[in-house]
Amino acid sequence: MKRRKNILIVDNRSELEQLVKESLQKELSASDISIIMVRAKDGAEAAIKSENQKFDMVLIDTEVPRLMDGGFVYGIQSYKNTQDAEILVVSQKDTSELPDSLKTAKFFKKPVNPDELLKTMVSVLNAQHHGSTDKERAVVPAANSKYAVDVRVINAIIKSTTNVLVQFGVVDVKMEKACQKSPTDFLNGEISSIVDIKSRSFQGYLTISFDKGSYLEVVSSMLMEEQTELTPDNQDAVGEINNIIFGNAKAEITSFGIDLTVPRVLIGHNQQLNCPEGSAAMMIPFSTGKGKFYLTVTALPLAKAA
């Protein structure tokens, strides 16, 4: 009996799918491997498709829309349904320009040599099938943790954060490259707000931390009065800011079956979250005209069912 292998192709023009599908099926016709190809036209659709199906391989064209601006590619090695997949990247960029999560993937510079790509795919699928896969990428701390980061939650918070800050008059918000971080590291920034989040497949924290410059910029707009220092009078505003951010995102997040707690505030540098062994975290920095703030998603190992 043939064993099915699921391949996600992230390609908005279907060029990659047309390039490899027929040839790959032909190459594997005499083997006991059957392939199922699923195509996503952009990063958002890739995130949705990987929520519902486990993939053995992900083939990515980095030029597709909504891919390199956060979300799917930055957590691809820790999401439940792609963390064990072999990642192949096709790009006009050099590997040095790719996010860290893709730098150790099998890389093909455009224009792609079809024979080289096909040979690699066949080799990977055969190695996986016979249990001899030796991934040539660094071990990601999240890989051994029993959780799944829901990229839809991250995207909902990003959208809500930027929308709320724009409403407060902070119009030059720019999202930078996401990165993995140790969950035991101190939180970035001087003032932070945290919510606990929980679903059937995820348990952890969402944290928004502001440095002094970005926080004073936001709170000055919010209070309609220039703030030049952190004081007891304006520190409480971080809770209200994040209440608005999480409140705006809550309707979308809860539709995914996820519960949020009321935000709690941490003041000062060197704040840490209580994270047991096996936790993992991803941070997305943002810059404003006067400073930075940081969205951090921390995943805790799920308790085993009794």
C-alpha cells in the first residue's frame, strides 16, 4: 500500500506546481509513495492551510504576497503541522536576505533548474519514507515542545496593534523581522502588558512591551498631552492601550476557539515570565518615530491528558 506524502506549495502563479507536479508523480510512480500537492497563493492562505493539514514538505516561492512581512514563514519550524516538514525555498534573493527561519532550508536561486529541484524533492521524500531523514538545519528549541502556535492569532494581534496605534496618531509604525528568542530572556522594553491565552492546542502568553520612547509617544497621543517621563500617572495607560488592542482582536481570536485573560502590567526592565522547561517564544519588533515596541508570543508545553 502506498504511503501518502503531503506537500504544500506556496506559489501565487502556480509555476512551481506546474514545474514539479507531473515529473514528481512520474518519478515516484514505481515507489510506494503517493503525493498530495496543496497550493497556497500567499502567506496568509499558507497559514490557513497548514492549520488544517500536516505537511511533509513545504516548497516556498519567497516572492509571493503576504509572505515576508511576518507570520507564516517566521514560525514555520514551530507550527504543529509544519515543524517536521522539509522546507525548500525558491527565491531571487540571496540566502543572507532571508529570515532566519528560512536560511537553513534547501535553497534554489531563480531561475530554478527543474532537474535539480526534482532530484532534491525525490531524495527528501524517499529519505523521509525510509526513516533516514537528516535535516541540515539547526535544531529549533520549539521542535520538541508539544504545542502549536496559531499564526492567525499573531496576525490578528499585529493588525489590531497597528490599527490602534494609528488611531492614536502614531502613523509611522513599521514591523521588523520576527525572530525566535529564549522564553527565559528578560522582556524587551520598560513597560509591558501580558495576557494568558489558551486553546485546545496552545497555551502561553501574548506580551506587548514598549521602550521609553515609543511608550511616551503613544501615551502622549492617547492623553493628548506631551509626556516626557514615565510616571505613576501615565504608567497605568499601558493596560488601557493593550486592553484596546486585545479587545479589538478578541472577536477574531475567540472565533478560533482561543480564550484570553485580562491584561496585567509589568513595569521596569529585567521582567521575566514564568516559563517551564520546553517553552519557546517568538518576538516581532516594531519601530515608531521615537522608539520601539515588541510583540512576543510565548508557548508553554501543553499538559498531558490524564
